[in-house]
Amino acid sequence: MLEVDTRGRSCPEPVIMTKNAVSGLQKEDSIKVLIGEEVAKENVGRFARNAGCEVDIEEKGNEEYELIITKK
């Protein structure tokens, strides 16, 4: 599974990095996105859902999140 580490980056960079990774996915493929702030988590999740993907979010603590994005 491809991993995209956006921790330490400010929006819109996490969304752009995720968009680039999602564009290469085939149906049912997944990527893991590591995010280090609440706002970026919301923005990346919204982008992925609007792009027709399923998003599973796991909070890792200290405003760190792991999003598993699956192309549907």
C-alpha cells in the first residue's frame, strides 16, 4: 500500500499530495495518508469522498491521523 506522509505540511499541500496519489489508483486500490493536523484531516477526507473514494480515519493521538483511502 502506498503511503503519503503529509505531517508537518500546511493546507493545501496535504490535499494536493493526496490528489496526486489518488489519481494513480485503480478501482479498489488503497493508499495510507499520514496527517498531522485536524484541518488537513478534514480537507483531505472531504476531497477523497468528493472524488468517489471511501475514507477510514484513525486518530493516532496528538492531532496525528491515519487515513486509508480506497478508490471505489
